[in-house]
Amino acid sequence: MPDNAEAPVSRIQHFSTADGPGIRTTVFLKGCPMRCLWCHNPETQTAEPVLVYYRRACRGCGLCAAVCPNGAHFMTADGLHGYDRSKCGACGRCVRSCTGNALFLSGRLMTAAEVFEDCMKDAELYAAEPGGVTISGGEPALRPEFTAGLASMLKDAGINVILDTAGCVPADNFAVLLPYIDEFYYDIKACDAAELREWTGGDIGLVSSNLVFLKEHGARVRIRVPVVPGLNGGREYAGRLKAYLERLGCGGLPVDLLPFHRFGFAKYEGLGRTNPCPELAPCPQSVIDGMKDVIGPARTPP
Amino acid sequence: MMERSRILEKLRPEVSAPGQSGRVMTGYYRYLGYREHYDEPNRIARAYAVRSLLLNTYKHIYDHDMILGSVRGFFTAGDDINVSDSDVESGNRLAASFGDRTFGTNSDHAAPDFAAFLRDGIPGTIERINLSRENAQKRGDATGVETLDAMNIAMCAFRDFVLLYAGEAESRAEKLARNDPEASAELSAAAETARKLSLTAPETFREALQLVWFVYIAFCMEGRYAMAFGRLDKFLDPYYQRDRAAGIIDYDGARELVIAALYKIRERRVLFGADDVSNIAIGGLNADGTGGVSETSYIILDAVATMQIPGPNLSLRYYEGIPDDFMDAALRSVGTGLGYPAMMNDAVNIPALLRHGYAKEDVYDYCMVGCIENFIQGKQPPWSDGRYNTPKYLELALNNGVDMLTGASRGPATGDPAEFGSMDDLMDALGKQMRFGAAEYVACFNNLNDGINHARYDQPFLSCFFDDCIGRGRDINEGGTVYPSVHGAAVMGIGTMADSLAAIEKVIFIDRQYDLKTLVLALKADFEGYDGLRAALVAAPKYGNGDPLPDKYARWFVSFQNELFSAYRTRDGGAFYIGIASNTSNIPAGKEIAATPDGRKAGQPLSDAASPSHGSDRNGPVAALRSLSEPDYSLVSCGSVINQKYSPAMFASPAGRAKMRELIKFYFRKGGQEIQINSVSRAVLEDALEHPEAYNDLVVRVSGFSAYYNTLDDAVKFDILARTEHA
Ligand code: SF4
Ligand code: SF4
């Protein structure tokens, strides 16, 4: 596998604690074919680099204005900081000079080898509390060359690799990835074509056939369901999910139910984008518990 | 672990009651001792003052006391109500005229030799004093005779103090007999324990703990603060094991007793409005190579986690091979928001102390006093330390010895920085400024300490607990102890310094974007009109991200500070340690410092303790710990502090705690000295919502990713708050 394949990386999260067992590093790639209404990481949707600006963290120090080559940051006459996104070329220069940790550049182009090297810094920790690397996004399966390149290097180094995917990519991509991935975390967001299209823009045909493909090729798969009250939350929906998975012959797979949270909201603001669904409420544990009950406790570990 | 405690429920309301306050009687009672002995040698008069204090102060008994001893005796109660205010006042004045040692002159922050005291008990100790006095007499050692006479007076007074408590407990038990027979029986048992302790050495866990507690309370009555218990698990465990084998105690029973004693540390908060910092060190290696975690270690840890009070400052001495489930229990305690125990690395602290030539078996019994200061238990005079504000010397090096804020000459003239052609020239000037600063610091401290005539400031009671004051017939501060006094210079601002030097090297000498002259002008102008330069300085690599440039300066910083202070000796020939801990002094210290080359504005806080500057460790906790373990901390004999914050969710499950445990082990394998982990409580999150400016470095770790709290919007903050309630 080529280790010079490049991909836009949103961030590399070390000591990540919920993207699989043990101590892990999660690599978030940019670019995603879906547009989930509840997206937790909207900065990863597009492949292009983008500057995230958290207005509330800004201290008004004006240093960004001093370094920006395009005048995207500016200080008003009364000493307030302003930011004109249309002028921003996402070069990232302002980020390091920010005294408020208010700026973040999502989308540095990195080679698989560079990412590998960064992940390997924590190799000692992956061994201590058995974990590894989770490749997430965005949609990492959208970049089979990069992802397979990174995964194969990790595999050679004896590091466990989880791929976090929503499955909405051409089947060939999974054929490339299959040999290098220890486990697939496979998102099932809806179990009906219309719903999936409406909520995420995704194609259920692809999602279903890729899941079956992985299953048939003996891949280890875990189903992940982001539970959004009002959409796919509740006991009734859990029953439908269960039936859907059974129809695909995937009834025996473990299912993680992940409560929706509103962490993505601030990011929309930081991206200067309109939140498509500001009315969504966080998912209470009771909804998760009810769904676990329906799907079966044996298949929905705590 | 953290099961319901009956004694806690009963004692909590009693201890928390404001109760009697008003007049402090301790000075008056000392005076009553002094006035009978004005004509006698000073140390004898002092011993009588201690005697009068221990005998006369009020002995408070709680209805639910299992372990007797309270600091409520500081105040007026009962009989002494008849003493007039003017008598108390003039008594206080007279007692005060005798003077007192303070923290700066070796009065408190010490861990007594409890192992020896438990072995001998009160009568055995009195016997030892008398024996030694005979020897002193034989060799014609008049000072020895007098010093031992003083110790004898103090120790006999302590015995009477214990007996008076027994008497009070008996009469309270009698009063309670009718209405609360259970409490009455418990108090009778406590009284019996106390009576027995006046006659023999302790034989049971309860007796041993009671004796330790009486000593601690007596020290408090003397006005001492931050007196440490040291390796409490180590010297109590043999009693526990014996009792357990005999079937007279079990885990829960021992835990109740420990709570019954330690919960009363909270009295200080109730009565004086501030917490005591009574350090307890659990775990740790023994000199024979065995691990020190015993069942009593679990009991103490559990008791502290259950009590949820800031008083006992619990330190866990980590060593390779420490049981995983002990670390798990420790992390559960941390996760309650209590933050204890702080984790200390034996693999760093033991070599750090061995360097000073202490005997191996003494070093392995080290403990902490106060917050984190390493101490050889029972073998050193009390601790002292001070703050050494290092970034000031960089300011002076960049300004030819002149303070940028005041224009006053504060250091040697080390040349016009505009002439510095390289980083080496600057480091040379900085070295000279720091050397000068260290000399000034040491002179001030030693002058203060030498200003006290040791023969006139005896500590007869304290001396009974420190090896080998009794044998030598010398006071603790007059050569009685096995080892001399040490002093800790708390060097402040490692993050500010590493970042500043890295920024200078990068911006001025590598990129050559600006020159030193411009930098100095910018610093003096507090960066007004120098946004471009400041932006470049802020963008330079920062300590705490695993970046080699600032890490190199952090390494230099530690070894240079050690080299500076190693050259000095305390008045009795002890070492000057360095420490990298400053509590919250980084804030006032920052007020006195001009803008620094890391981009910090004048007056802003310095970096805290051994941590990176606020908010500058942007690559997560692992990278931060990697940087933080770069310097050679075995040169930091006093100790250091780093703080990391995690959300309570991290501690909620065994899997989460296992990850934290491995992170700590990783850090300690790399050579980290200390880590304090805070599980950010709901209260903190609420406060951070109100005062975002004070929480720029608050990282919340939820759902497997972390975010600066301030970057989240209110909806999310409320979500986190809602969850925190469950965690
Ligand atoms: S990312 Fe580059 S172009 Fe955009 S605001 Fe920052 S400095 Fe300017
Ligand atoms: S550098 Fe950061 S804190 Fe300063 S004005 Fe720009 S965005 Fe705000």
C-alpha cells in the first residue's frame, strides 16, 4: 500500500476514550458523502480545509489580524475583533498566534506515513491498555488508498485498527480496505430508504449491500446507531432496526447505541454555517435503555 | 469502597456545628505556665508553658467520639468563662513576648516518628527521656540535662492531657447513659483506651490510632499547622493485622475508627475558616524492596474518599508493581471530585532523596508534609520554603539588571541585550541574574533563620517525636535530629520560562524575523504597537506539546535551578532543595513581572507550578505528559505539582479508570514526579459557565473527544452539566 497517499485530516485525537476499546488515537478525516441533520462534526463534512472560529473564546487580542495575509481578521475602531470568512484562504497562520484558543484549522493535508508516525507516538499506551487506532471522519472509506495505506502500516506495527464508517461509498472501496481493518464500526442511522435520504442524504442500498459484503467476507463488524430523539429514537424504532438487521442476515452483530449530543452546535457557529436542525434535543439515557431492552441486552453491551 | 459510614453520619453534624468560639485561650494558658517560671532557663519556662496549655485548655468531647481529641479547646468554654477579657489580653501579650517559631523558622510542616512513639508509648518515651538525662548528667552535659528536663515536662503534660480527656469522656458517658446508651458505651470505651495509653504502649489498632490522634491534636493546640501523619498505613497495619487475626476488628470497623479520627480535621475549617493540610502518604516501597500497599492503605484511602473533606491531604506513593485494584480505588476517589490522592512517583523521589546522602532505610520511609514536600519522616527538623520568581531574572537579563516595571536596579549589569549576538550570550546573562537572585534569596532566608536564637526557641514537645533528640539530649532545632534542616526553594514559572526562551530562539535567532532590541522595546511597551512580533512569539512552539525546542529549555531550567541552589546550605548544614510547586502564588508573582517573551502581557499569571502555561498544551494530555516528564525530576528533591483535569465520566467505569491508570503509569515510567488529577466537578463547571475568563484551560472530556469548555456553546454546557449530575 502506498504510504504517500494524502488525505485532509481534520484532527488527530490522542487518548481518545470512546471510539473503541482501550487507549486509542482517533484520526478524523475530512470529506463525507452524507449530511446528517444531527452531525456531531460538521467541520469534517467538506474535504476542503476550513477555519473554525469560536467567537466566545476570543479575547480580542488582535494577533490574528496582525498575521492574516488576507485581512480576514480585523479589529474594529472600538477594539473588537471581526472575522470575514469570505476573505479567508484557510492557510492556518492565525491559529498558532491565537491567545484564546478560539481558532482551529480543520483540514491539514497529511500523508499516511505522517499520520502513522503521529499515531505511533502513543504505541506504548495502546499496548498498556489494549487499544489502537480508530480511523474516523468524515467518511474514511471514501479514501481507500490513504486509509488502507495507514491501516496496513499500523497492522504491520501490530496496532489494532478500527474503521468508523457509515457505509455510503462504492463497494470496491471496502474490498481495498478489508485486509487491513481489524474491526468495522458501521453506522446504521436509519433503516428505511426515505428516512435515510431525508435525514442524511445517504443511499440505503449502498449501506445495506456494503454491510452484507463485509459480513460475507468475514469482517468483524459492530453496528453503531446515533440515537436522535424524535427521529430514530425510541422502542418502536429499535424494533425496526432489529428487523432491518435481521433481514440483512446481520441480526447477530453487536449494537452500540450512541446518544445524540449537541456538541456539533457550537461548530456550526464556528463554521459560520446555519445549523440545519437547532431544535434537536439531547438523547436521555432512558431512551437508550428502552432501545437496549428491545434489541436485547446480550447484543447491546453497556 | 465509599460505603455508607455510620460514624460519619453521626459525627458530621456535631463537628460541623459552629459551637463555642469567641476568645482564643491558648496564649493565656501559655502565659499561666510562663508566669510561674520566669526565673528559670528559657527552655524550662517554655516546657511549662506547653504543660499549662495542654492541661488547662478545654477538652471537648463529641457525643459520638470514638477517637478523642478536638481543637475546640482553643476557645473559651465552661470554667474559663470567668477569666476577664483584659486578663486574657495581657496574658496573650506576655506569652507572645516569648516569641514563636513560624513556618519560615522550622516550626511546622513536619512528620513525627510515629513508629517509634507507638512502639514506646507515653511511659516508654518518658523512660527513654529519663535514661538519657542520666547519661547526660554523667557526661556533664548541662544543655542535655536541661533540654531533657524540658522534654520530660512536656511529655508528662501530654500524659496528663490524655488522662484529662479520659476523665471528660467518662463524665460525658455518664450523662449520656440514660438517653443514648450506645454512644455512652462508645465513649466509655474511648475513655478506657485513653487511660490505658497513659500507662502502656498501644497494643491494638484503636489504641495506636488514638495515640497518633492525641499527638496530632496536641501539636495543633501548640499552634502548629500542616503537621503530617506520614506513612500512616505502614505503622498502623501491624496493629490492624494483629487485631484482625484475633478477631477484634475487621475492615469496616477499622475504617470507622479512621473516619472518627480524621474527620475532625474538618474542625479547622469550621472554627478557623481554613483547611489544614495534614499529609498522609500511603503505598510506597519499603527499603527491603517490598511494596507498601497493605490492607490499612485501602482502609485509609476508603476513609478519605468517604469523608469528602479537603483536610487530610492524601498522597499515594506510586511504585512499579503497585496493585491495579489499589490504583483503581485511588482513581475512584479522584473521580468523586475530591482530587485525592495525589500521585507521587517513588522511582523519582527515592533517587531525588538518596542524592543527599540519607540512609537508604530512611529514604524509603519518606513521606510528604504540607502539599507535596518530600520529608524524611521523624528525622528532620520541620520544613520551610519560599518562592523564587524566575521570570523576573529573564526580565533583568533583557534589561541590563533593571526592573522593566519600576526602573529600579534589581540585579547585576549583564550588558545591553542589543549586543547579544546569540542565544548563548542571553543565556549567559540570564545565568548571572539567576545566580545573583539565588544568592539574595538564600541570604534573606538564612538571615531570618539565624535571627532566631535556637536555645531560646526550644520545642520541647515536638522534640520528643524526632529521632534522635531524646538520645542526644538536644532540641529538634539545636542538632537533635539525625539530619539537618532542609529548605525548599519553590522555583516558579517553568512554563513561562521554557516558552519565553523557545520563543526568543525561534523568532530572534532562528527565523531572524525581529531583533532582540525590538523585543525589549516591545516588552517594555507591553506589546502595545507590536502585534506582529507578539503574534510571532505566541506562535512559537510551547512547552507541554512534546515539542523539542521548549522541552530543551524546561530541561535546562530544572538542572540549572538545581545547580544554583545546590551550592547553598541551611544554618545547620542541610540542603537547599528545589521544588516546582507554587500553590496559587503564580498569580501574585505574575503581577510583579513585565511582559514576557512568550507573549504573556505584564501582570498576567505565570505558568502554574510544573504545569505548562494555561491553555498552551493544545495536543492533549499524552503530549503534555511527555513534555512534563522531559526534565530530570530527580533533581527536584522537594517535589513538584502538575494538575490535569478530566470529566467525571472518565472515572465512572472500570474501563475508564484503567485508561487513566495506564496513562499515569506511562507518565511515571517516563520520569514524571507527581500528578494531581482533578475530576471537574459540577460546581466547577457551573462556575466556569459564569466566569469563562477564569477557565481558559478547562478541558472537558466527554464522548471520547475533548474540547475547551469555553469553546462550547451554552446548550452544550448545560448538556454537560446535566450529565455531570449522573456521573
Ligand atoms: S486561516 Fe489564513 S487566511 Fe484564514 S483567517 Fe487565518 S490567517 Fe487569514
Ligand atoms: S487571535 Fe484569537 S483571541 Fe485574539 S483576536 Fe484573534 S481570534 Fe480573538
